[in-house]
Amino acid sequence: MKAYLVSLALGLLVGVIYAMFNVRSPAPPIIALVGLLGILAGEQIPPLVRQGFNLNPTSTSWLHEQVKPHMFGELPKCTSQQQAARAASELPRHG
């Protein structure tokens, strides 16, 4: 959400700068933006309809559907508090 607010604020700032220099915005006219909004809304309809007709119970965990194998293989794991403390003490100190 924060990224959207920053994007909106920067867009407003650029709009003010354009107005100060009497420059027309290169953005498409409002009718094109409304069309883009329609496209975005339309993309959401098929999954919504599919979910409505799906009689199987939905997954309640994102773990099985969203998490993919790590690109560098399996990440190292600590098996105990003692190993975690030892690993943390071996990290180089920046100071």
C-alpha cells in the first residue's frame, strides 16, 4: 500500500511541475485510462467465476501453492538453539 501512496504522491508532484512549465502530460487521455481499468477488472472475472463453480474445498494455506523451491537449493537449517547461537557468534562483525 505504501508503494501506491508514494507513486500517487510522485505523480502529483510531476503533474504540478508540468503545470508550472505549461507542458502537456504524455499520459493517455482519460478514455484510455478508463479502458485500462476495464481490462484490469475484466482479468479478475474469470478466476472469480471459476472459484464460484469450484466445489472442491479451497486451500487455507499459502505454503503449498505459493512457496516454490529456492533458486539456490535447500537453505541451511539449525536444529537446536545451541547451533543457532553458535552460528550467530561466527558471523563477521561490522562496526
